[in-house]
Amino acid sequence: MGDKKVALIGAQGMLASQVRALAPVEVEIHCFDLPEFDLTDAAAVATTLASLQPQIIINCAAFTNVDGCESNAPLAFLVNGEGPGHLAAAAKKIGSTLVHISTDYVFAGTKNEPYEVDDAPDPQSIYGQSKLAGEQAILNSGLEHYFMVRTSWLYGPDGNNFVETILRLAGERDDLGIVSDQVGSPTYTGDLAEALWRLLATDDYGVYHFSNHGECSWYEFAREIIAQAKLCGLPLKLKTLRPIRTEDYPLPARRPAYSLLSKDRYLQVTGASIPFWRDSLQRYFAIR
């Protein structure tokens, strides 16, 4: 990539920690996060980035509490919708490349085959709608040099995620019911971070999908988490893991029933292989 100055937005988050850890040695990363850096303050964003003059801006900042977005839509649209637009405007002005992370939740989840990058979005939740607004803000900015990467079911070190939630609950309860009629693919932050750096080594700008290879339900994901935990000798109280239906566990935000993402464009552009989700989960357990 050559010597590059990178502005990492949302630098204290779960994905950003792996973006930093896996950065090429020649990259100089400058970290930005709340409270010093407010993504929703257009003037401050423009001033800060104009002063730094980074060649690359990586946006890992987002309001990711899916149910919390339902009760705080204005904040969701500020952070997830307007914020990326501010970054795109700044990137265009200073000639930077913008990397932005989006989500499978921009899709309705009604397909029975993987979503392609050019499939029509139809988000069913405030979270999905606000993330789609962020995508549209970037597209409408006129910025040409961007990578917009949709991902799904993210987990990794240094953050709250489904894996850690299941491990906590399995240590506290002897019976646990997990939704089995929502299907997608888990994504390890280390694999996504590597994918972002691979894309940045190309000039094939545009929209991409990246998640780990394979598919599963949340129940199947939880079952594998428990199996890996037992192999690692973790103390668990759990005796019974039960599959349940979405309607048996109502939540404020509607989730896609099927949100597997097609990685064809990423594979064609990078030529890289994508780890299977079970293998990546095993690697996560080896380092946690």
C-alpha cells in the first residue's frame, strides 16, 4: 500500500481494535472516537480531517444496538445516517478514500439465496433504515473513492457480542432458548479487518459484502459456541440449549429471517479465500 496516513473513526470499538492490530506496517493510524471526535458534528469532522489530511478514512463508528435504535431513532439516523455523509464530504474535499461498514440488516430477509451487492435494500428496522441512510449519504456525496462493506453477525475481542453473551448466559443458567428461524453468517472481526486491508490494496471501489463462509441459524451458532467452550474447559452451568421461533422471543426490532451475503465480488477482486465460520470461531476461542 505504501506509506499511508489513516484516520480510524470509532477507534475504541470492537472492529477497530482488529483494524489496528492487523494494519500493514507502513500504515500510520490516527484514532478518533467520542468524546473528542463527534461523527455527527459536520463542521468538526471537516476541520479535523482537513487538518490531518489522511489518505484513508476508515469508519467503524455506528449505533449498533439494534433494539436501542427502535427507541432512539433520531440518534440512530444522526450517527448511522448523517455521520457517514459528513465523512464522505470530508473525504471528497481532501482526496481521501473512505471505507465504511454497513450491515445485512439493510435487506428484508425474504430471499432464500444469498443477497448480492446490487439487490434492492428493504430494511425492516430503524437500525437497518439508518444504516441504509448512511449508504445513501455516501452515494449521494459524489465521492468516487470508497469501499462500502456490508457484513453480518459480527463478533471478536474487545467488545460486546453474541459469543460473549452466550458464554455469560451458559455460565448463569441451566436452560437456554435461542432463535432457530433466522439464518445468516457469523463474522469474526479479525477476518473482516483483513478483508478491509485487502480491498484497500486495490482500486476496485464500490459496494462489497463480507462475512465468514457458510451459513447457520442463531441456534446453530450458539450450539457451536457451547461446543467450543466445552473443548476449552470453560465452566458452564448450561444443561439444555433449545431451538425457539422468533415469535417466541419478541424484541422491539424486526430481524431478517435470511440475510446470507454473497461474497462473489470480494472473491473476484481480491482472489482471497474466506474462512469458514466454525474455523474462525475456533480461532477466536484460541485467543480470548
